[in-house]
Amino acid sequence: MERFARTATPVAATAAAWTLSDGHAGNLRQVQALARALGLDAAQDWTLQPRAPWRWLAPRRLPGADAAFGPAFAAALARPPALALGCGRQAALATRLLHARGARVVQILDPRLAPAHWDLVLAPQHDRLRGDNVIALLGSLHPVDDLWLAHARAAFPALAQLPQPRTAVLLGGPSRHVRFDRARLEALLAPLDAALARTGGSLLLTASRRTPAPLRELLRRRYAQAPGLRWLGPEDGANPYPGLLGWADRIVCSPDSVNMISEACATAMPVFVSEPQRAGGRVRAFLDALLARGRIRALDATLAPFAVEPLRETARVAAEVRQRLRLA
């Protein structure tokens, strides 16, 4: 997934900043999205590689924690930035270490410790984390906004020539809270096929690294002749995911990924989620909130259009972070 031009007003030039994550795509995307929204173009990115036992103990700060991420990070602690943004459990330890040295720190996702260890904690509403320094958000942070979508359309102009309606289908994979096997895929494809047969148009289909290989092959065979495009892995070339969000007239999602659905909901297009009632735990709470808000609907064979308001939590959260930390 590409990163496009940043437009937010930069903070004061003296406010050096770091972003920290374990490098996993979801965590990296969230922390970089927040940095972008805060205008931190010059932020230094740290990909944390924790040593044992810290990869299991983080974010607990026990004796020897300064060495948790190797000698380069340990030496850098002597020159902390003015502001550090972290996402994920490993980053929560790093931001704690920086906080102890005077940096202002913002931790993304529930660190599973008292929020008082950080200046601010940004947590999804479905985590039910509470505290005076907690900012709750619906879904996840991401870079999708009007400018990002405009760049996405410019990067994939050929998609504009595909027949409308252009139906983007975003598929994830099995998770702790959602089963995603062949039966569940067929439950998604049956109403999708009925809608496509009725309305025509084109299919913009993409899978994720979590989509099981047998399901990707099933999709490749099933839609080999369908108008549109299919991206089911690196063998299909560059991932057109930004272009799919930019050019879609409607979006269909599997119910497993908070990040993926959050990004789909940041567009101005209707979003349909397959079998949201089958999700459990925190994912179900997230989907229920979107259903109650009218931002998504359960997938059916009509794919009937409905009015939507783009969900732009990143901009709102960044504005609150800026205000609370008095960033220039």
C-alpha cells in the first residue's frame, strides 16, 4: 500500500519526532498515518527488533529494558526526540523509555497497562479503554482522505476506463474473531455474483496476505473472464489497492479486518460487509458501531446504493492530539 503526499501543516521545526513500530503492516500504517496528519514530514522511523525476553515482556519496563531494542536504540535514548509516536506492544515499551527521558509520547492501540505511562493513548472504541489521557476512535488510523484518493486515481488511471458500476471487493482472512474459509467465501460471493449479474459493470478484486492460498486460487479461476481486474498476490504485479479505493463506485469487504474496513469507510462510497453478525469480540463491536451509524450495510444481492458520510477519524484524532500536546 503506497504512501502519498502529505499536506498537514508541519509542527515547529525544533520539534524533532520519531515514529516507532515493530514493522508489521497494520502498526506501521497507523503510526505513519498519524505522523502524516500531524505534518511530521521529517520524523525518524524506527523499526523495533526486540531481544528476548522483551519480545514477550513488552511493554513492561523491568531492569535492563534500555537494551531491549539493541545498542543503536539504547544509544539514541540519550538524545530523545521532542515527540514520539508508537504503535503496538513493542513500541509501547519504547515510548515508555522515551517518556522517562522527557519526550512527549503518543501510544496507538491499547498497551495493556495503565494509560498513565504515556502522555496520550489512542485506542479503538471497541477496546473500551478509559482514561483522562485516552482518545477513543472508531476503527483505526490510516492515510485515506480526499488528497490520498486523488493521488490513487492519478496513479491508476486505467481503472477509469472500466465499465460502471465498479465494484471493489476487499478480502482479508481468518482471524481470532472471524472464521474465513471456503464456506464463508461462498457466502460472500453468492450475493456478489447475483448483484453483478443484475447491474453489470466491473469487478475490482483484491486479496490480502492473510487470504488462504486455496481461496485465492478459487477466486482466480472463478473470475478469470470477469470484466475488471484481479490482484491475488505479487505475481499479479503492483498492488492496485489504492486505485480500487479511488475508483470504486461501491465496496464489498469481508468482515475480519478493522483496518481494511476503516479505510473503505473513509471513501465516499457505500460499503457492504459480508455477514457482519458472524464476527465476534472487538471486531463485532466495531461493525455494530458502523451499522448503527449507517456507514456500512450487510451485503445482499441488491447492493443498493445509500448515502454515506466518509469516516475520517485520523484527521479528527490528529487535531485532538495537536490541541492536547500544544503542538505548533
